[in-house]
Amino acid sequence: MLNKRLLIKNLLAHNDENSFYDKKRQIDISFKEGKAKFLKHVCALSNSNPKNNAYIVIGVEDTNNQILGVDFFDDSKIQNLINAYLTQPPIVQYENISFPHLPEGKVVGLVTIRATGSLTSLKKNIWKYTKNTVFFREGSTSMPRTDYPTITHTNLEIVEAIEAHSQNNMEQTLDGVFDFLKTRKDFNPQYKVFKEYFVVCWAGQKKIIQDQLFYSRVDIELINEQVRLFYSALDEVAIQFNEHSFKITEFINLGLQASFKHYPLEETTIYFSEQGNYSINSHLIFEPPQYDKKVLHHIYNANNVLLEKLQQAQNLTKQELLDLKNLPATYLICYLNGFTEAINKLTNAKVYLKNNPEVYLLYKQTMRILRKVQYSS
């Protein structure tokens, strides 16, 4: 089994990006430009590596390989994005890899691209890239090509060697467990061994809501691979497990004014087999709350006025500062109730909300929920 933290270190030992791996300080697929650039690199790495895995490492300074980390990116539906925009798409997996020195909530993103051996191209226009464009890697650059070169020298041997040197062992697993228990000691850390091999650690603040046990500030890791399976500073999570599986049910707290309710968002189940394999299945179970359209029109217009004040750098009243905390969630509720422009308004608000760390965290949580809903539809 691959230790993904060790794999990242071994990839970074090849100081320069090349035809089988790329590194980024960060990516942002919430905008067309960022989405298009990400798809370009996936397409190029897939086409240039028809027989082996290729990788993108996210959260690394390009000039000196310093590991700075990025926010936890909870996006199990990223394959849906790949399938929507690429013909003969590769299998793509995004994982959040823990590093002990990073601040809480920060990880290194690891994108694994498993090529199908078929030529991949853009299925439709996106940003400045046109339909049917094909990309290949030329050294460390993803470039459009019209001649579709034949790959004669593959990276199979070198990538297999890197992966072989990144296999997990007992010492690394135990170190990972002890690191987790020490780091999360204030949040009831626990662990369980599945099939005498897999170790899952989790931690969170326990709370009882209507006789049901939830955890907040949740951190869940598959220690064998150093993969952070779940992290949230806000939402509540219910955890269930038996000898064969570990299930995470994520809930979100949504509502208007003083009336809020917990809604189940997504179920993720990890199944462990006797053969030393595991699989992760996620499915959205969210049923958006529906509200009276007249009430929503009033809230939507109030949000728009608040956004205009932010854009004009006007001072906000004490009540408007309180309303600002609800702005991301109420725009989301409006969108889920048919106000299609609400998300564009929220996206435009991003740059202004960054000045308020508490509200910006709520914004990021809202956009994470939106991605799940959109990619699952």
C-alpha cells in the first residue's frame, strides 16, 4: 500500500516538474479559468503517460519545493468534472495528505491520474481552450498539439520505482497513529484497526442533538496512506462502523433567521476487504429545504444591498455585520430554491469576504456544499 506522504516527498525529490508530474501552489476550480487550466494539465499528463500513473502535487512552492499546504478540499465528485469535459477521460482521484508540520486544516493535495491508454481531448469549449483540443507534456509544460505524437519513451519504469519506494511499513503506520493522537489530543482521538491491517483514526468534539451523537471539528484519517478522509471546522458528522466498514454521514446546519435545522448532506462509506484492499463509496443524500418565495425575495434583495455596500467600501451597521455572517448560507438557500443568479452574486462577494476570516470560512464551507450538489446533479 502506498504511503501518500512518502510518495509526495519522492516526487518532489525530482526537483523539476516533468512529463509525469506537476506541482502547483494552489488550484481553484470554482472559476472557469482555474477549471480549464486544471483540465489542461490532467489531459496532458494522461496523454503523455499512457502506461503509468501521473501526479499533480498541490500546496508546494514552485521555486524551492517548500510544503506550505492548502485548505482541505472535499471533492469526491471530481471525476464527474473530468467526465463532463474530457473525451476518453482518465480515472482521476484527489486526496488530502496530512503533513505534521502544517497548521490545522491544511494539507497537501495529491491528484492521481490513471490513464486509459486512449487519446484524451476536450469535449467542449472552456475558457480560451476550444473543443477537440489535445494536450501533451513538453518537459514541465502542458501544451496543445495538433500532430498527436506517438509516445515511444514512457515513464513506466521511473514511476514504478518511485511508487515502490513509497510503500508503507509498520513503523510509518505507528508513527502516524501516535502523531494523530498527539495532535488531536483535545478532541477525543480514537482509532480502529480493520482486517488486521487498516488503521482509521478520528477525532472531534462530541455533542448530542435530539438524542443523536454528532462530532464537530472532525478529522478522520486513513493512517496507512496518510490520507485525510474528512475535515471540517463547522459541520456535524455522525460516525458508524463495524468490522468491515466505516461510515461518515455529514450534516449541514441550514435555515433562515432564527430557524435552523440539521440536514444530511452526504454519506461516505469505506469498505475493507480481507485481501488488503479497500473502496470508498460516496453518495449525496441532501434534500434542499424549500421556503416561501416572497420571504426569499426579501432576503435575496437584502443580500444584494449588503453586497453593494461591500463593493463600495461603505461602513456596515451592527445589524448588517450580523447579517453578513448569514450571507453565504442564505445565498445558497436562494440558489437551491430557484434563484439561479444567487451563486454568481456569492462568487462576486468572495474578494470582499476575505477581509473577514469568520465569514470567509463560512463562504468556503458554502462553496464546498455547492460543489457537491452541482457535481452530483
